[in-house]
Amino acid sequence: MTARGPAPGARTMIAVEGLRHRYGAATVLALDSWRAAAGEHRLVLGASGSGKTTLLCILAGLLRPAAGSVEVAGQDLVRLAGPRLDRFRGRHVGFVPQKLHLVASLSVADNLVLAQYMAGMAQDAARVREV
């Protein structure tokens, strides 16, 4: 993956250094350095099995890298664990997986309220209606 650096003076939203991830003995992701500034748009493009979903899961804090540093919105995700990581992800990361993991017995609105609750946030019915 290649990318231009952030514009001068732009706040860094994502910073990755020395990122590596393996499944078993196979290295599926190797990214030496990558940054994205707040407001920038990036495209993650590659062949099937090239590590796109793995990268997105690492950036969302859903997967721990084998090596390297991952900073999102000024927070080092590698240093966060358990409830603190869950709380950060719930408040700062929007992630829609390829296969949705919704609670089938709940309505869409109830699933959104559940996400707020699990993130330790107040349930905001107005925001749920807006979404």
C-alpha cells in the first residue's frame, strides 16, 4: 500500500508504524508506515487475502497486531485492553463488518441503543431516530 502523507498542519487521525500480522506462520499484513489526517479519504485496495479486512479490524481495535504500533485519534490502541478498548471503540470507531452481527430479536433502533449502552454511553433516542 502506498499513500501520501497528511497535509502540513493537519491533525493525524491514524498512524501506523511497523505493523505486522500473522495467521499461523503466514504474514498476512506488513505495513511499515502509514498515516491519514483528519478529514482525509483513503481507499484500501488489494486482491482477496491481501490483508484489507485484517488492517481494518486492527484499526478498529477488533484485532491485535503481531507487531507494531497503531494510533487512532491520538490513542495507542496496542496499549488499550478489555473494557477501556471497548469503550474507546464504542465512542470513536464506526465499523460495519462484511457480515453484520446484529441481535436478531431486536429492532434496528434497539440494536443501536444496545451499542450505545455497551460503549458506556447514555442512550440517545434522538440520535438513534436520526440515524
